[in-house]
Amino acid sequence: MRERKEKIAQRELAEAISRRSSTVAELRTAEDRAENAREQQRSAGESIAISAVDLLAHQLYVERTEAQQRTRARELEQREAEVAQRDADLTTASTEHQMLERLRERRRSEHAREDMRREAGALDEIAAARFSRSRA
């Protein structure tokens, strides 16, 4: 059961890392779009024959791309937090699994020692019985 919990935690961490990587790529794309929009706005502002409507359209486009960039940045923060949580979950599951394995191994060795003690006692009884027969 604990081993399965650890495997699930590993899979969830891998999925969270994958989502974070996708979000990083989306953020970079959004940053590039925002930078391109700002560059287009600067280029349009330098043009002599541009209408106020066109300038407003460029400004709205820049604001929209910057809003998308901020949204992707917030998503990345959430993904980072999710990865941290999944990593902590994996650490906990792994620690529990290792603890149970150590306990299981300790019990096996205690059982083996008890078997050896009983066997030694039985051999001692056999040896004592032979010794008492040989003295009689």
C-alpha cells in the first residue's frame, strides 16, 4: 500500500513538472508576443500617417498581450507551488515507505534471532540429554 502511494506521488510530481514546463513555454510565447506588440506600437508611433483609431487599436493589442503575459506568469507561480507540494508529498510517501521497509526488516531479523534462540535451546537440551545418558 505504501509503495503504491509512493508510485502515485511520483506520477503526480512528474505530471506537475510537465504542466510547469508547458506553462513556462506558454509564458515565453506570451512574453514574445507582448514584446512584438510593443515594438509594433513603437514603429506605428514613428509613422507620420497613422490615425488615432489605429494608435488605439495598437494600444489595446499591447494591453491584451501584456494581460496574457501576466496571466501566464500567475499560472507559472501556481505550477511552481503545485510542483513544490507534489515534491513534499513524494518525500512524505517515500519516507513512510522506507520507514515501513526498515520496520519489516527489523521484524524479520527479530524473528530469525528468535528462531535461532529456540533452535539453540533445543540443541542444548539434546546435548544435555546425551551427556546425562553417557554419565549414567
